[in-house]
Amino acid sequence: MTTRPPADVGMPVTEIDTPALVVDLDAYERNLDRMAASLAGTRLRLRPHAKTHKSPVVALHQVARGAVGVCCQKVSEAEAMVYGGVRNVLVSNEIVGARKLARLAGLARQAEVGVCVDDPQNVRDLDATARAFGVRLPVLVEVNVGANRCGVEPGEPAVALAGQVAAQPGLRFAGLQAYQGRAQHIQDIEKRREAIDLAIAKVRETVEGLTRAGLPCEVVSGAGTGSYRFEAASGVYTEIQAGSYVFMDVDYKKVEGFPSEFENALFVLATVMSRPTRDRAVVDAGLKAFSVDSGMPAVQGRRDLEVQRASDEHAVLLLRDPDAPVRVGDRLSLIPGHCDPTINLYDWYVGVRGGRVEALWPITARGAVL
Amino acid sequence: MTTRPPADVGMPVTEIDTPALVVDLDAYERNLDRMAASLAGTRLRLRPHAKTHKSPVVALHQVARGAVGVCCQKVSEAEAMVYGGVRNVLVSNEIVGARKLARLAGLARQAEVGVCVDDPQNVRDLDATARAFGVRLPVLVEVNVGANRCGVEPGEPAVALAGQVAAQPGLRFAGLQAYQGRAQHIQDIEKRREAIDLAIAKVRETVEGLTRAGLPCEVVSGAGTGSYRFEAASGVYTEIQAGSYVFMDVDYKKVEGFPSEFENALFVLATVMSRPTRDRAVVDAGLKAFSVDSGMPAVQGRRDLEVQRASDEHAVLLLRDPDAPVRVGDRLSLIPGHCDPTINLYDWYVGVRGGRVEALWPITARGAVL
């Protein structure tokens, strides 16, 4: 079931029920503007990752500022985007299984929809499904540029798979997917640059091989919030897939260098539900209100409070100053450790500005794992 | 939005779309039966924790086997249970804030609904709301029996708060909430027993204090899957709040001793979406398909496969045997590290038996954090 919204538009922020996923609309819009400004005047296209925000409302704000469309990880995310008005979606991921391939090809009749491959049999399955639906799918070959997740190895293996794609009547070889996900969170900027330099070299080698094979590589898509300026300056990447820049989180705020231009715009509003001892307070938000895969949330503006641990519906705060004014009923804004899986716990964004609730945005791709 | 179900009733399990939250109905029913059998013939009441399963379908199976009702952590969970046919719900947690208190008192007009307290002002707020709704709420005083989360200290502080509750016309002092959550996952059975012995001593001291104060303590509620036999044998606990026993998970399966009678009945079915190298495979289930707060999932029946790491929509598997038959399109059953927050990611249980989908159960309290 879609859960009830924790607020009504127009109410003061002090009346938002908790836990709630709150967007500081001013900070959010500044983040959107900064990314747009940072790519303005270049040939680079911004294709923000919708796996972060899961909402066509946010996607359309990105498109309005120049984004070419979005990328998604799942067909069901892509459906939520297309049915929410986004006209161009890249599924930046491999799609396996007859049911999902049919949905992908069906969706490609309604909007521009691309997909990635790293396996010859998957290419054949994709081709057969595309032809059954009468579409010609743009396909990127995913290259492993150092993340060691999906993707064929750069150079010859990638060129061979691209050749196979280009030979299928239902498919169109469109370029390379080259995302170095593991580099995004390397805090040291020089080490991060080294990881991306390596990725760029792998992409360049592959593009040269494609050119020699007579396979023009129109698109090289990749990059994230932690590295996007490196790929943008590379001369080989054509699309930037950053996602977290819209909201940021504790983990990305630890990354040195340019991501610092983006502000924390996303918070889990929580209420102190217990103050049992002088050094301990408990809030009503736990593992079902924020994700802890990248560590505990921070408490905005409160260096005297530390989130020590979380259980299903509680987080225990350590009070560094036992005389700190923390009372039952007080409200605290938590900055999630990792924004993407935190957002996926909610059905609604509560957009606030000037102390008032201005918008409730449905998170229509919440739970869209299929 | 409620997500589409990943299966249809009647289809073979090989056609379930992935990732899907799958219940082995035979194992699940054996778990229900074993817990019921283990408390049969005692004066103990089973009040299973619905925060685990989030579904009135499961709750009613528990009630059919003798459970007195369920407990919940949130008012919205309690609403889902009552509106799904459960007649007796304890909110085993403190509820703070006018909106939530109103919903709690309103719900108490429709079913037997109790709640916990650990704060004098909260007691006054609860009383005022109960009176406004014309109900008399049964209230448990939560005692800190060693988990150091919510709860007043045992003995005199608990007795004082109980006295305050008993003096409110809108409230009825019903007993103690005494859950030692941190003891549940102590793997060594003797250390676990020591932690629970300490909890039992704190409860006993408090019950004696209540008796001296003329405050009869009808209910002592607590215990979990890892410790329930200790509380059951204590002579002071009257209600068992175990939740995870219905499904189990990797973490609880590491706990020595009696929880081993319960079987893994819950799985995240995933598909191999990439097999890029001899020692690596990638499945289509990640941080949005299982929770990693208690560690990575295990692969059922496959000691040759280890889940190394997870990102939003991927898990990377290490193949201990590079010749292992793992191909793109293969399906694997992952046992979640922690069942409760994993279930909270899904809208549907896919119940399977004999290789066929037998039931789709809606997880109506998914996302119910308010």
C-alpha cells in the first residue's frame, strides 16, 4: 500500500509527522542549478541517475534545466519515469529474463529507451524481443572500467560485443556504458582522480578499437557525483550520470573536492521519543527510516549529538553534553548516511521552504526492483 | 505506489520475476507450529511481533495457532493489523506527538489497543487524548532491562511511573514492557542466558516494588526469538514477543541453541544478470532488495558462492570454484542477513509450495513508520 503522507501542503514544518523524508527546496534547487551550470557550454549531456530520487517530479526538474533524460537501473524504474512524463530513459544496466525484456521493448514504443549489455546470449534475447515489438533498441555495451561489477573487459572484448550488437536488426549499437562506481566514494581527491584516469584510459582504448572496427561510438555514458568533473574534462565521455548531487548524504559529504559544491538537501525528520538518561536520547526513526549501509546518519546542526546505533524503529543518540536541551517531543533532522536506499523507504517527499510545507511529491518508483 | 506483484498464483516458481520476496510455506507453517507447541500447556501468551512480518495475513495465522494478538512498534503498523482483522494489538513502544496519539486513541475504539510509556509528560498527554476519545487505554511501563534504549530504570523509577499511570482516569496500568533486544543476537548461549537472567532479576525487583505499592502487575511482556525460552521459564514473564521465528535470517541462524528449531522460510529470489569473469557473478538484487545492517545475505544451498558486496541494485558474488555452473539467467535464493528491514522493502510475499506459487500476500504495513 502507498503509505499516508506525513504532512499536508501549507502546514508549518513543526506539524510534519515523523519520521518524514524532507527536502529543503531552496538547497535542492541550488544543487540542480549548480550541476546545470557546471556542464553549461560544454558538449556534455547530463543524464542524471533516477535510481537516487525515484521520482519523475525530480526528473522533470532536471530535464527543465537541460538534462537529456535520466538513467535507471530497473525496467520498473524506467516505467515510472516514462509514465511520469520523462521522454528519454537509459536503463544503465543489464536486463535479463523474458518478462522484463518484454516490458523494456514495450516501453520503447512509448519513449526513447536504451539499455546496456555485457553478454552475447543476452544480446540475442534482446534482439528477438525488440523485433517482436517492432522496435530498434539503442544499446550500450557496458565496459568494466575498474568497478569490477558488471561489464565486459575494455578493448577487444568490448569491441567484439559491440560488433554483435551492431549486427542485430532489432538493436542499434549506440556506445559505451562506463561507470566507475567504486571510485565515487574515494575520499582523497588525488586517489579518486587516479581511479578515474584509469577508467578514462580504458574507455579511450575501447573507443579506438571501435573506430578501427568501423563501429562509431556516439555515446560514452558514466560518471557520478564524486567524479563527474574528471569524466567531463576527459574528452571521451559524452554523458554524465550523476545522481546523488540533488540531495547529498553523509557519505558524499566526506568526499574531498568538487562535490562539496552541493548541499545537504535531504533529511529524515525524527522526533525524540525517549530521554531515559542524561547521556542518551532515542528518536522514532531507525533501520526502516534510513539506510545504514554507508554508516549512521548525522544530526543536522547538532555536533553535540551522535547517532550511536539503530534498530528497526529506533536510533539511540549519545549526548556529548549531558546538559544538552534534548526533550521528549523535540524534532531533529537526520542527514542519511546513503541517500538512495533511504529514499527507497518512503512514498512521499515533503518539500519545505520558509518553514512551511510547499509540496508533497510521490516517490512513484519506490520499491521498483523488477 | 504499491508495486506490481512479481508472480501470479499458480505459476511455477521458475517463472517468478526477480527480485522477489519468497516464503517457503511448508517451512513457515512448521515454524508457526513449533512456536505454538513450545508454549502450549504453559500460562504464557504468545504476542508475536508484527514489525517482522508487517502483514495481517501472517498475524491471523499466528492468532489461529493461539497467539493472543500481536505487538507493533508504530501506530500505523497497528492500524494495518486492526484493519486486517487482528483484534488485540500492543504498541510495544512509546508514542509521541498529538497526531499519533489521536490515531492511537481512535484505534482503541475499534480493537483492544495498548501502548508503552517511559515519560511522565507522555503519560499526561496520553491520558488527555484517551479521555477525549472516551477510551481507557491499557498501558505498560517500559523498563530498561539491559538494552539501554528506551524505558525507565527498574525498581523505584518504574514503580513511580506506574503509580502515575494508575492515577489517570483515561489510562489503566496493565504491567511492564521488558524487552532485552540486545541479548537476542548474543551467539553464545551461556552469555545470552546471563543477559536474560539479569533482565529477569530487574523485572522481578520491579514487580515486587509494584506489589508493595499496591499496583498489581498483570502483564510482563518481552522476549525475542533468541531468548524466548529463558523468559518463558522465568516465572515472571507472561507474554512472549518473538517475531523473527516465523522466517529466520542469517543473523538469527548464527545464534546457538534453541532458535535452531526454526527454519529459514524467507528468501530473496534473484537472477544472475552478469557473469563477467570466471570468479565473479552479479545478481539483480542489492541494497533495495535486502537489508545489510546485519551483514550480507547467504546463498541458500550454495557454499561455493559468497555475497561479497552490494550496491543499490546489484550484489557481487565470489565463486569459490571458478568452474561452478553459474550462468546468466540462473536463479539463486538469498537468505537475508536481517529479515525485518528486508521485508519492509517489499509489497508482496510470494508464498510457494511444491514448486508452485500458492499465495500472494500483501505486506500492508510496509513503510508504516508513522
